Amino acid sequence: MKPSCKTFILFLLVTCLINHSSWGQTESYSVRLAPFSSNKYDEFSPVYYKNGIVFCSSWKNDVFITYSTPEKKELLNMYYVKLVNDSINLESLGILSKELMTNFNDGPATFNTDGNVIYYSRNNDVDYKIRDVFDPKNKLGIYSAELTNGIWTNIKPFKYNNLNYSITTPSLAPDGKRLYFASDMPGGFGGADLYYCEWNNNDWDEPVNLGSKVNTTGNEAYPFASKSGELYFSSDGHKGLGKKDIFFSKEVEGEWITPIHLDPPINSKEDDFGLVTDLNLEGGYFSSHRKKTDDIFSFKTEIHQFTNCDSLQENHYCFLFYDEGFPDVVDTLPLRYEWDFGDGGKVVGLEAEHCFPGPGKYSVQLNIIDNITGNTFFTQSSYEFELEDIEQPFINSTDASIVGNKIEFDGLKTNLPDFEIADYIWNFGDGYKAKGSVVGHTYQNKGEYIVQLGLLGKKDSLGVIPKTCVYKKINILEDYQAMAMHTAKAKGELAALLEIEQSDQSVVDNLYSYGYALQQNAVFRVEILNSDTQLSIDTSLFDPLRGEYDIKEVYLKGENLYSYTFGEEKGVLETYSIYNEMIALGYNNARVRSYILADMAEDELIELTRAFGEFADALFEFDKHRITSASYPILNRLVEIMNKYPFIKLEIAAHTDNMGSFEYNMNLSRRRVQSIVDYLVGKGISDHRIIGKGYGESRPIATNNTEEGREMNRRVEFIVINK
């Protein structure tokens, strides 16, 4: 059967029906069947051209005698219809150009902004030979032509056309410097992939594949490059409503973002493709097979769309201050240089790093202080310092979460003094949208998403609604193991930052936050003493309290101290009576501390693996899944920790090296983790508190090319999952 513009893209379709959180929401678009769409023939792939649209159709026409398919369908021609005030003028409907017609398949097309250059798809061999009509080797290619005095002339083949594969569905970028198209050329990811060529030195550079973010093992085709930079396309490889759906992506800092699925009713369970739209996706046309033939529909956007958003910028409040000094002052006299930043912060020295608490006006002075009296001897410099937040919409949310967990987003820290906000519109990057200053959202699939906050202002005197927007990236991880790895990496970055803040030229004020402790479900205890060495619980120091309260010993890793506490409450005020008792008993240094139990449990788990090692070789014989007697001290200590912290839940993760097949290693890790779970349950630990997962060789932490690396990859991890 002879290939056509449409049949080339339709091959190897796989129906994919999935659930999606956004599909039940209020429809983002309204759609209407175009008045020229028929219930017998196919009409598809509209494109804007000279106050109208050009599209493909299998209508029967009398201009030329054309061949038909075995299904008695006409092959494709390009038609034009005029738009008048967004309405179709059916009287203008007709063949686009006799000069561009062949007896085979013509279209889809794309035009430059001046409308005098066309790029369109057609069969490569259009000789008038009956034997070629259904030749499967007659591939599709792209051709160009120029409009001169109302006639299309100078028809040329695209330089990358090839007799061995098809190149089709072209789309020219608005600036004319990129030509997008679909092709099944060798080296792609699947059936048909999207490519582009750059216009350079009056010629097209070699095709560039858009990469794995856009292309899949399925088929991607029908690209449309919008004026705002989005690339709309159809795909049956990305998850959608079924068959081909319409998506869009965009290059952000040189990388294509994860494609975004357009909401129903633009997309349906049938084939949806060939979308064109205006600057802001407020209206346009698309093709769909939902009525059992290909038809063209118009659409209007009911929820405003935002494009060309800026990346969220971080506000910086830290600066370097310096001034010229007089070395003799500090060398020969009892004087010192001291910066006063007007916010209570002071730093000794001519050069100082300081972080302000936030935006505001500050009186900054460099003073020379008399060391004997502490008074200001001389003010060397003084000036007002005004610090402002970056003027931008602001997305306040976590940067990472787990599939299925609800995330809260708010835009209340937006700083736009001259912008009167009328509405907040959120696009979560997975096809779901919401309105409101504070919203919640749950992601159903792992991946990196671009979250967008768009702001609508109130109408100006001309009736124009001002719009602005910002975006940020958010990582959605598949499980607690992946989250633990992500958090560990983030903690490493934060640790490096803390070392800088703790230098001599920095001031660290917020070592403790009561609000943070409450968020982490901390408990509050009365500490009567602490020691840099471990004390015996039987010491006489605790005699006045025996029989009334349980003594708890906690090692404070950050302070390198052992803390001894009595009582435990969920709130600070509830400890007041216990505190009074301690004072009355002579413990004059008593004070209240907060303790995050999950952190302490995690610290003890770290100490456990540090003491015994996290390598699986410490628990199992090589290539075996039954625990050995050598593992009992480790597992018994784990039981003690879980009994000590009865509210914690653990994920026990087992890993292997890559020796053996993937399936064998996965099964081995699962059997090993089940052996550990069975042991803990046998010791009285509820199975509701344990999640066992075997990851096989899928998550190595070292190379598998050496025995040392393989040993590191053979490991067992204990992860607190309810922090």
C-alpha cells in the first residue's frame, strides 16, 4: 500500500489508557467542529496562512485525476479557506495551488511569516506511473516553493530527503531559522522522531534529533513552532489519554523540558494531532479522529496560559564589606576596627562578610573602638544601605517530594510593588492547573517537573490584562530510598554552606528554631545536666529522682555532649511543672530542650552501620540469602533501636553488585531483605513498621569493575521513612 502523509505517522500505534489527576478538573478548553469538516473524508493538519488556514484533505476533486487507496479513499491535497473575524468563510474554500498538486499525497505544509515561501510534504516519486501508486518504497519528503506574482514556482526538494526513509510534517519557526519535521531515519529512538535543521549561511545544517525528553520508542510527529517558543507535537509514546495525544515542550537553558500534555477536550482517547495556535495558546485549531474520520476543530482557552516565564531567582542578603584602614591604629594603640550593620550584627576587622535578615534600610558604619572603654573612638565611614528583594512572582514550596505526597505551593511572597494581583494561576508541569494564592498538588509520576506561577493583573485603561509568570524545577522521586539519596546529596551541599557561615567573618544566629522543632514532631524534656563524658545511670547524682521519672541519656552529636533528661511532653509549657520540681530538688542548671526523635533514631542507625558496616557481607554469606549468626549483634541492636523509638517506621533496602543476571540479583536482594524482616518480626517488631525492598544491582554507589567497589555495592540500608 502506498504511504501517505497520515499513514506514515499512524503505524505501530499502541493504545495507552492511564489515570491522571488533572483529567477530572474543569475543562481548560472549549472546542467546536470546523464547519468544513466532513463525516466522509479526512481533514487535518491546519496551518495559518494569509488570514486563513491551509489544511490537508482526502476530498475528491476534479482538478486532476488522482489515484485512491485500496480503501477507496482519495490521496491528499492541500486546501485553503479564509477566516473573517475568526469565522470560516466557506465561499473561499478551494485548492491551495494547482502548481503544487501531484497525483499522490501533498501536505501538510508550513509557511514563512511573509507567506511567500512554503515547505510541504509529498511523495518523492510523483511520476505518472500506475505501478508506483502503492509502492511502499515511495517515501515522503519535504519540498519548498516560492510565491512569485501569485504563482508557486521554483519547487525544490529538501536536501536531506532520502529514498530509504520518510521526512514529513514540516514546521518552520517564526523567525525562519529552524525547520522542524518528523522522520523515521536511522539512529532515532523509535518509529518517527522529531528533528530540526538550523538555517546557516543560506543553507540548512544537518538534522538534529530533539533527544529522549521529547522523542520516545513510539512515534512523534506534526510539530508546530509557536511564536512564544513552545513546540507542540503529537505522540503515541508519551503517556496520554490513548493513541496520539498533543503535547508541548520548550527549550529552557538549552534543554527541552519534559513534554506537557494538553488537557481535554483538546486531547481525547482517539488520535489528536496537528495543532496550531496564537501567541498565548488562547485559541487555534487542531485535528482529531474522535468522530471516526480525521476532522479539524477550533478551540478557545478558558484558563489563561503563560509563556516566556523567567526562572525563579534566589534573593541574596549576604555581602562583603571592606574599607581602607590605618594599620598603625590596631598595631600601636588599644583600638580595633568594628563593623556595625544596623541590624544588631557586628564584626571585628577591616573586611567583613555579613548577611542581613532581609530587605530594608540599614545604617552601616565602620567604627574604631577603644578596647579599654568599649566606646567608639572614631567613625571611619557611615552610609545608609537599602536592600530590596528581587521584583518577581515567587513560588514557595519544597524542591523535592515523593510520588503520591501532597505538596503545598503558595505565591504569597511575590514581590511586585506596581502589579495589582487579580488572580494566581498554577501550572504544575504534569497537565494539571489550579487557581489561588495557596494551593496543593499531588504528582502521580516520578520525574523533573517545571512548576509555573502565572499572575493576572487588573485591567488597565485600555482593557488589557497584564500578565507575568515565573517557573522553578521540582523533583518528584519514586520512593523513600530515592528520597534518602536525594536528601543526602542536599545535606552535603548544606554542610559545605554551613562551614562558610561558621567562619570568623560570618555570624550564625539561627542555630535552633522552635518552629522547625514543632514541624518535626519534637518532644520536650527537662535536662538537669550534660557531660562531655558518658555517666553511669547508677551515679548518685540521680538519686533524688529515682522512682519518680525515667532517666534518658541522649548523645548530642552537634555539641559533642551527653544530655541527661527527665520527663517528656509534646509542648514546652507542659514541662513547666517538671522543671519546677527539678529546681526544687537542687538542679539549678535545669533547662528545657527539644529532641527530634526521628533524627536521634537515624543517628543511632548511622552509628549501627558505622560500627558493623553496611555491607551485605556482614549479614550474609556470599551469594546466599539466609542470615548468619554473625549478623545477630547487628539485628539485635536494630531491634533495640526500634523498641526505643516505637513510632518510627523503617525501609530496609538490600542491594547487590552486578555479578550474575539482573533478574537473579533482584531476586537475591528480595530474598535477603525478607530474611531480615522475618527476623525482626520474630523479635516482636510489628510488620507494619517495616518495609522491605530489594533493589538488586539497580542502584550502585561504587564501580562494579573492582572487587572493592562490588563489595560496597553489596549493602543493606536502614532508612527512617516517617520523618
